[in-house]
Amino acid sequence: MPETTDQLAATLLEAQVAYTLSQLTDDAKFAELVDDEIASFMVESGTVPLETVMPRALIKAVARKYTMQFPVEGAIPELVGQVAGRLYRHEVHRTTVLSEVIDTRRFEELAAVVTELPVARRAVDQVLASPATTDTVVEVVQRAVERRVGVRAGRRLAGLVERWTRRGTAAVLGSVQEDSDDLLLDGLREFWRGRSGDAVDGFRDTVDEADVEDVVILVFEFWRSFRQTDFFRTLLDAGIDEVFDTYGATPIADVLADLGVSEADLREEAMRFGPPVIGHLDTTGFLAQLIRRRLAPFYASAQFREALASRR
């Protein structure tokens, strides 16, 4: 007795579900599938420019959504705070010394680079040359004098104290400015010599868990308002424009190569995550349901019946 159209559709559906399941759940077949798909992707992406498949306007829209509109309230700050607290309390801080995190040779190299950076030099020069620095020193000295001789006597001496302090501060800061690079480098080296053998845990005397929580809150509060400014939006758009001006006409495969992502990397990650995830979905029966749900509408469609009728 010949099969009806519905019976044939059901037979073909089950056969295709079984075939697709075997492709995904058999390790050897899955590896072949991954190799074939990635190889095909690399060939095709080698000829398709980035901006053809990822228009910059769409990327800007997505970036604005997740940086300017995506909520940062509720569970997100709380989770970040919990993670920060757990990292702060971790036992590894007690068993690790600073020199194990960064060795002395590397610290020396970094310290030398930092002190030689033009921005570091300019920052130090601006602090030393700023009138605000001198004003701060004058205020500190005047308060020290008041505590020493009393408020009333200190106020009578205020003018004299200010003149001498300003002269002395100008002379000291002027001489310091000439050797600021060496002084900063010496300071960093002295700190390292004194603390490189200390456990990382020792810095908890300076920064406690409440400080970490306060910093997390401050960062989120700052980000919440900063991301709504025209300043941030302008910089965000400019950053995306720079990426597309640089890579927009470049084939996707070449962009991935420039980012350090190779064909072998794609295969490795597919084989790392694919089998365990797919295996769990198969064990629970969800994978077969998913495949059947995606294929069944075709076998119940008018297109399937028309294609079948055209072959008879």
C-alpha cells in the first residue's frame, strides 16, 4: 500500500532528525562538520569586506544600546560587588608575595618606562610648577605653626610664615623639578626594595573590603551618568569610525588574522565547547526536540507537498 504524503513526510522528518543528531553527537562526525564549516567560512570570509556584512551604522546602534541604554542597576552592581569581595578575601593573597606577581627585573623595567614617559614627566612638572602646590604647602606650614605656638600667635606670624614658606617651597620645588625623573624612579625602587617580599595580603592594611565596595559603587555611579553625556557618545562613535576606516574594506578573514584569531583557534574552541554542551543537550532530549522543531514545519508546508507532487 503506497505511503500517503503525511506518512512520507513523517518518515523523512525522522530520518533527517536522526542524521543531524548523528552529525552532532558522534565525535568524529562532529569534528568533520566543524572542519568543513570553518574551512568554508574562512574561504568565503576571505573575499567579503567587514563593512559589507557589518555596516558601521548598525554597529554604532548596538554599541550605543549596550553602553548608553543597557541598565546597570539591580543584579549587575551587586554581582560585581560580590565578585570583587570574593577576590579580595581569597586565600591566595596570603600565600603570594609581590615578587611572585611581578619579578624584580620586570618591575625595574616598568618603573623605568613609566618615569620616562612624556606624560609622566609633564604630570610631575605641572604638579611641581602649579601655584596650588605652593598654596597647599603654605597652608600646611601655617597650621603647623598655629598648633605649635597657638592660633592667636600663629595668625600674627602668618604673613612672615607665608613669605618664608613660599620662598623655601619655590627653591625646593625648583631643584626637585630638575631631577624629578630620578627622584620618582628612586622612590619606586625604594618602595619595591621594602615591600617586594611582603605578601599581597599586606596591602589589606591600606585597602579593606569596605573600600573595595565603595570603589565599585563609585564606578557604577560615575558610569551611569558619564555614559549619557554627548562627550561619551562622540568618543564612542569616533572609536567605531576609526575601526571601520581601518578595517572596513578588509576581508573578515584578514581582520581575524590581524586580531590574532586563526583557523586553528576557531576549530579548537568549537571542539572545546561543542561536544560537552551538545552532549548534555542530547542526554536531556532537548537536542532532538530542537532539531525536530526546526525541521517539522517544512514537512508540513505547502512547499514540501508541491515539491513532492512535481516528482510524481
